[in-house]
Amino acid sequence: MTSAILVVNAGSSSIKFSLFMDRSDTLDLTVRGHVEGLFTAPRFVSKAPDGTVKSEKSWPAGDVLGHAGAIDHIIGHLRSGFGDGSRLLGIGHRVVHGGKAFKAPVRVDARVLSHLEAFIPLAPLHQPHNLAPIRRALERVPDLPQVACFDTSFHRTQPAVAQTFALPAGLREAGVMRYGFHGLSYEYIASVLPAIDPVAANGRTIVLHLGNGASMCALAAGRSVDSTMGFTAVEGLPMGTRSGSLDPGVILYLKDQLAMDARDIEDLIYNKSGLLGVSGISSDMRTLLASEEPQAKLAIDLFVYRIRCWLGALTAALGGLDAVVFTAGIGENSPEIRSRVCSDAGWLGIKMDDAANVAGHERISAGTSRVAVFVVPTNEELMIARHARRLLTQ
Ligand code: AMP
């Protein structure tokens, strides 16, 4: 009998899902979809991998369909489609925070769930939404196993110096440390590198996850040794709407001199900064690249400049550089940003093949480049499905 794994990625107002069929040597995506507009104008859609709509449903505007109702609908919808003899093996959930304790994905029961709830203060904007579907599924379909996969756990291989802030030790004990994020994306890239290039897989590689959220990770033989995101997913690069690293004194100034409270500052650094804040135009890189406005140019310049600086810093952390990998929305789709990043990094031994870059090839470095450069689409959902299958079939 064929088994299927449901992958769930729950945010504040939407739940995205993907269904993978276990074909023993591969996991094949068969359905993907979402429920958007939770609590306001909920709408469900499921699609075949080619984008053909298979099912749709809308609830009356203002219907208070939340995460619990949405996951009930998704599970009910998918289970009703299993008349073909296949069965749902379990659900793999994306969970932003695994704290210090969870160094790998875990099967969730009530005890594990309460442990994960203890990390809500570390990621208050994401963790509660990630956990809501797990709680509901444990109640409603206790026979269906749940697996939590964390954005943080891939980074637990980092040396202590990369995970530590220069703060009193007691604060580190209390959990104030650099966790790192986008771990499922980096883990996926590390998992496919051996088939792409043995030197990148076994050597010193920097992966640039450049999407609406953006970060970079230094891999030594496929293991994370440092990353640009730290205690929260705000540290590091400027992003679509997040500020990236700030002098901590800025936060004190905003509070003391501009009378902003914690929620105001949170809204500022998560939702109103980055490309959007600097440009005053958009958080979308495509819009900024198409704009003639000087502020749009400044926002892009700043994004590229910070990448340049972090490339230097992460190369220092690795003690050298063998390969660079671009991934996520901007990294996979913008030859212009890739070109600018690479020409800034000529001093590191990077030489781009411009034609290969524009053509969207997998390897975009010139034959004479000392550092190999690749474009590799990320696939966090597949990474979650792989983890869930491994844990549920052991
Ligand atoms: P993600 O969060 O990985 O889905 O990435 C979203 C980001 O990718 C958005 O900021 C888009 O502006 C950006 N993006 C997608 N396609 C392109 C493109 N062709 N050129 C530049 N940026 C792009």
C-alpha cells in the first residue's frame, strides 16, 4: 500500500500544505494548497503539481475559521481522496523554534508539545501558529503521527563561539543565544550538494538564502558552522521588511527618546524596515529593480553591500571558500542580484560566467573561477517530508 506524508507550514493567517507519495526511492509531490485569510475571509484551494485546481472552498467573510478548523478541513479533504488504497502515514510540521534541546526533528506527543510551547517567548510571532495545527491534530486524529521539523536544529552543529553572544553567562543559560534559522532550507541544499559538486559538498560553502526572509549560512562539509541569523530571524541581512542587524543602541534610543514601546519596535523592525523601509516603495525585489527612484537603488545597494560584508565574515569563519550557492526567491530568480554579489566578491576568487547566470544554469561560475558558484532551488517541504518518513518508518 502506498503511504503519503502531509507537510504543513502554518503562519499567522494561512496554512500551506503539500502531500508527498512515498515511492520508496522518491517522495513525489502530488497535491499542494493552502487555506488563506484565516479569521477574515478564509479560502481553501488544493492543486495538482502542474497548478491545476483540484478543489476550492470559501467560507463566509468574517467566519472565524482559525488554524484548528483549517487543519480539520485539510486532513478531511486529503483523507477523502485516499480511495485508491494509499494511506496517510503522518504529518510533518514546520516549526520555527526547537530551542537548545531539539537538535533534530521529533515525533510529537503531549509532552513534547508542551516543551515546544515553552519556546513561544523566543518566537512569539511564529511558534504559536506553528503549534496550533499540531495541538488540534493530536486531539482530533490521535492515531495520525505528528513530526515537528525545526528551522533552528540544523545550526546546533555550530561551534560555541558562533552560538554565543558576549553577554553574561547566565543569560545564555536562560536561552539568550544565537539559534540560526532557515535550517530546513540549508539542510536541503546540503543534502543535494553531493550530487551537484563533491567539492561544494565536502568543502567550505556559503549558502545565500535570499527570499523575503534572507540569511546566509557557512557550511563545512555540509554542516552549519555559522549563520547570519541569531537569536531571532531579524539578525543579519536586511530583508523584505525586516531590518537585519542593528546597533542595539538604536533600540534603546527608540524606546527612551522616541517613546516607542516593545510592540512598536517589533512592528518597525519586522514589518516596516528592510527593502520596504529604506525604499519607501516596496519589499519586493522585482519592483525595486524596475524602479528609477534613488531610494529603491539605495535599498538594493544596501542589500548587496551587507551580503558582500557577510561573505567576507563567513569566509573568515570557514577559513577559506570553495563554493557559493544562491537559493530562495531572489537567489533563484534574479540574475542581476547574483551578478552584483559575485562581482563584489571578485577578491574572494569568484568569477561569474555571465551567460550561464542569465540563462539560469545550475553552475554559474566561469571555468577559471577559484570558487564555484551554483543556483540551487530550495525545497523545505521535501526536507520535512523526508524527516517525517524517516521518523515514522523506523
Ligand atoms: P521567497 O520568500 O523565497 O518566496 O522570495 C520572495 C522574494 O523573491 C520577493 O522579494 C521577490 O521580490 C523575489 N523574487 C522573485 N522572483 C524574482 C525575480 N525574478 N527577480 C528578483 N526578485 C525576485
